[in-house]
Amino acid sequence: MTDAQTSLRLTSLAHGGGCGCKLAPGVLKDILKQIPASGVFPDLLVGNESSDDAAVWRLNDEQALVATTDFFMPVVDDPFDFGRIAATNALSDIYAMGGRPILALAIVGMPVNRLPVETIGRILAGGASVCADAGVPIAGGHSIDSVEPIYGLVALGLVHPDRVRRNDRARPGDLLILTKGLGVGVFSAAFKQERLERSGYDALIASTTQLNAVGARLAEDPAVHALTDVTGFGLLGHALEVSRGSGVAVELTGRPPLLAGVEPLAREGVRTGASGRNWASYGQAVELPDGFEDWRRDLLTDPQTSGGLLVAVDPDRAAAVLEHVQDAGFAAAAIVGRCVAGSPGIRVVEPPQA
């Protein structure tokens, strides 16, 4: 291992990091338009028609297979932490469909002439540690020599067909619960700029490595109508997918829960490029309050790597579901909006002043 290799920052090898690497929503939509329809498959319960978190295929009357893949470039420099974050993020798609993971395969692309074998091994070990916590093996995978470091998983899970939770089944009157605070993109940008304090880094790691396993339990509640996880398109973008898919309008708070330490950085203008790309892609479908500060808007479009779940729940059960989520370890969970009858779109509202 050379001195250059030991001092090399993982994030310096990537043009972007985490879910901020996603294609902008508008670009992705244009690309997907060119994919021909796959035909009618009665057992394909969820495909790509609603931009949902994973595909779901019915195996029999009691089981459906949930299949997804997710991978990205480093959001932090510590190889073990990078592996943990990427694996947690990939498994989240299974939980967001109401499923439980059963198996994973590793996706590995590494610049082998620039990274020592020990570093690559630590990335894989981090991912394996998360899968062990989730009770699933990494049973294989595929690796290539690539210009930028890439790591992620193919994740497979199981769910009862009646408990599949899509992102397009919200109903008018449903309240929206967000299970994690926002600000991962702000923290990652501050990290790259070497402006992130240790407390901020610890908050970043704690959030991005917290498994969204509560999603499987939420799917057992018939009052939970829709689920999705908030990742690269930000809270606004994923709420808009719920809105458009479900045919409802969404009112969203302009003051969602934030990770501790995010607000001062956001006020100083720390943001990712993906935040601006997100707004450019879907901002025309969003109504903001008069005088709404740019930094607050940027937090609503902030890309969340391994973010929380967005839960659409019957208002009569919302308080109980929120308490359940908080008891499961998501202390920052909060009601962040509601679905109303009307044309799809987002209206950001300010909470009433005390």
C-alpha cells in the first residue's frame, strides 16, 4: 500500500455521493418513456408504472417476492461506514414495500489501481455487518474494475400479497408521517467541504445506518395505506410521487424534522447540486408560501441517502402509528403533511405559530 493510497479520501474519487448521484427526476422520467411496455403479467403486483421502491412478484397466495437494487458512490471516507450506509439504503426498499429481506447480492465497482485491497475489503465488511443485523446473508454478487468506487446490493425479500404497500395508494384525509429527520445531503456537502463537526458526522452515520425495518410491521396495519422511502429526490420529490400516483393533492409542512445541527449549515447555504436539480425537475408542481426562504426549500429537496419512510395513514390511527414508530427507535418521527382531494401537486404550508 503506497502513502498516496493510505491518504486518499474515498469521496475524492467520486463526482457525487450517496443518493445525490441519482439522475434528476425529470431526466429519469424522459429516459423511462423510451422503455417499451413489458406486456401483461398477472403476477407482477408492482412494476415500474408508479416509480415505486421495488418490484413485487406474486409467488403464491401467501408469498410475494420483493426485488430491488441500489448502489452509489461514497458519501463518506471511512470505508466501513460507506459499506454500512449503502447496504442500509438498499435494504430500505424492501421494508418500504412492507417486506422483510431474505437475501442480498453485492454490487462492487472499484478503481483497483487506486484503492488498496484492504480498503475495498472494509467496504464489503461494512455492508455485510448491516445485512447480518437484518438477518440476511450476502450470498454472492458481481465486481468490476471501475473509474469511481461503487457499492450496493441487489436485495430480495418476501411479503404477503395482501400486505404489499405501494406508494400510490394514499387516500384523501390520510396523514403523512416521516420517520427520520432531513439533512443528509447538507451534512454530506459539509463533509466534502471539511466543514462537518464530529457531532454532525455522528448524526449522519446514525441516521443513514438505521434500518427501516419498522416498515414491515407498519404493513401489518390496514390503516397504513401507502409507504415509500425518502431518498435522492428529497421529501418534496417522493411526496410528489405519492401525490401523482394516488391522484391526491398533498399539503406538506415547510418545517419538517431535521437532523441535529443541519439548520445552521443550511442557513449558511450548504447544499448539494442534487438539491437544485431536484427543484428544477419538479418545482413547477409545488406551491410555496410567500417569502419562503431558499434554504428551507433546499431542505425539502435535499437528497436523503438512506432516508426515512413516508407513511400515509388513516387519521384515526395516525397518533398510534406515530407512537409505534417512535417506540421502534425513530425519535424524530413526526406528522409532516396530509393528503386532500384535488389535483396532484404539493402545497407547502407553514405550521401555525404558537
